[in-house]
Amino acid sequence: MRPYFALLTLIMPLLLTAQVDITQHIVPGRSNSSQQQKKPYVILISADGFRHDLADKYDAKNLQQLRSNGVAAKSMIPSYPSLTFPNHYTLVTGLYPAHHGLVDNTFYDKKRDEIYRLGNRKVVEDSSWYGGTPLWVLAEQQQMVTASFYWVGSETAVKGVRPTYYYRYNDSIDIDTRIQTVKNWLTLPEDKRPHLITFYLPEVDHEAHMYGVDSKQTEEAVHFIDNTIGKMVRMTDSLQLPVNYIFLSDHGMTAVDTVNLIAKPSAIDTTKFKVPDGDVLVHMYAYNAGDVQPAYEALKKVAVDYDVYLATNVPARWHYGAADDRYQRIGDIILVTRAPKSFQFRRHRNQLAGKHGYDNALPDMHATFYAWGPSFKKQLQIPSFENVHVYPLIAKILGLKINEKIDGRLKVLKPALK
């Protein structure tokens, strides 16, 4: 067995019980309105860690062909921090992480006096951690049925609403079964058929973390993803439905220095600050406000290979400072490493060959965006764009009305539509 389990504690939540829940959960009493039955379909696929250049680097023939018949971005810029949970939730809310509340894979909430940790099943399924209105919630509120084969936030009832069909995250369901499930959804009676389907693939992220983005294992994972997309497209083509595909990723990946690690700075006093685990980004939450400035100045003096920010002086382009922190979940001080460096606070912590979470301006952090189907123009190449703009694009295709302020703007990706 490949060494996935050590990685899953970093990337996606492990099931903490002995039994894995592989059942499909169905919310009863849902149906498409007569108006929604006439709408097109969107299958939103995320290949975790699929850096913007991987389709060409490893000659992913299906993806290359499909994007040539649709829209391909030079890259998609993840929100800061370039981590899995913040960006998956940004993609389906149109909000920057500091605006929707998932500011990291692991973070502390002072008001609650609790830590959100992606490996904690109870926390992951607690809807009170999640802001914004996910796409499936928006659709269900407007009587459009949705389905999710994994996505951050889909396992909890945000605003009291889950997708009509959903699964709790696990790695025990083989890919052919998952594709068959999508086919089953799309062949349901029209009133029960989901028009929005989210689909998550972790393989590239797993292998690139463990072996590096330039490894044979990552190449094989890219080909696995490519073959999966080919199978799914052939399946949906056979159904002759107006299915639109959006294939994207949450972030990129880069090779890291696994030898010259940054030790925990001596200027960090854990009697004065709560400091959750971090390797590329570290949050420091002060117990007393008076301790912030002295600690900041001490850290600035000793900082090598990382930058030190007060929550009030974080770069504005990250939308991540105190002014943006709607849920007060960003550290009073944050330490941001410079690629390829990372912290090692724990002596025996497993060092990964590939990492992300760095400054989202770095090209290696950039994600993939391809789209094809009846709603999209063909043979169109577009420049890099921020991932907050995917939300209004999908809402436009599905004819959904956005009822609250978001960070994404339709005008950015509207030119991709016919």
C-alpha cells in the first residue's frame, strides 16, 4: 500500500473511527423545479495539487485534447495561503479565505477557544466554522438538485443545507465505482437529477508531497487523473446531456529543501502565544495583546529564510490581514517561509519532498483551469486569474442568482462563455 495515511493528516481529513463510511447519503424530499430541469449541467472536478504545467510536463493527452476544444487558462492563481482547505472552499464560495473563515488547514479561533484541524472529523462536520454560501447551497436554495463526491464543506450543513447526494470523505471507493455513481446520478429522472456535481481527486497531491513533483510517482498520478477524466467524458458523452466540465486544482506544488530546515525560533514563547503546528505558514495567537509587539520585534531580528508579519501589516494582495479577518482566526503574528524552506517544530516530523502553502504569486503555486462543454467557447486561451472568479462563472452557467456580496466577479471569466 502506498504511504497515503501519513499524508492524509495533512491534506484531507482521516476518518477517526474504525469503520469507513462508504455509503451514499441522500437528503430526502428534494427535487428540481420545472424551471431548473431545463438547465445545463456542470461537473466541477478538482485534482488536488495539479500544478498549472503538469498536463504538458507529463503529456496528459486527454486533458490536452479536451482543453483544445474549450478554454484553457495560462494558470489559476490560488488564494493565500495556497493550501487545500482554504482554496477548495474559496472555489465554491467566491470568497477569499479570510472572508469565508477557513484561513488555514489548521488554525485557532480565539472566541471559541478551539482549533480547527482538517484531521478532526467532528470539527470538519461542524457547520458553524464555515462562512459564505457554497454553490450547492445556492443551488438547493433555488430548487436545483446537487451532488458531491467529496469537497471541502460538503459533509456539513452550511446554512442548514447539504448537497442532495453526498459522501463522507474516504479513500476506499475505487475510481470506476465513483464514475459509475456519476452516471447513475445523471440517469435519474429529471426531477431528481443533479445539475451540479463536485468531484475530488487527491492522487497528484499525495504523490507530489511524498516523492516530489518531478518524480515517476507524480507522473503516474497525472496519468491516472488523465485516464479518469477520459473515462468520465466518454460516459457523459454517451448520455447526450448538455454537460459542462470545469477541471481545476486548488494549488500547485514545489520541491522543498528537506535538509536545511528552519528550527523553531527561540523568540517564540509558548507561555505567551498559542502556536498550532505549521511548516510553511505559522500562526501565533497572543494570550495578552501587550506581548505582540515585543515578540514581533524579537522575531524580526532573528528571521532568516522567513518573513514576520503582524496581522496589521500583511501584504494587501493576500487579502489576509486584520482588515480582512472577518472571523478573527488569523494569528496576531504570522511567520511565512520563503520557498523552498520550511519550519520543523517537531524533531521527528516526517519531511515531505513537495509542499505548497507559499506565496500565491510564485508560479509553482499556480493551479490548473480548463473548461469545455456547450456553454464554453472553443480553442480559447485566457490569462491567469484568481480562483475567486470561478464561483460566479458556475452560477451564470446554471442560471443561479447570487444573493450576497462575494469577492469573485463574473466579468473576469464571462468572455470564456459562448
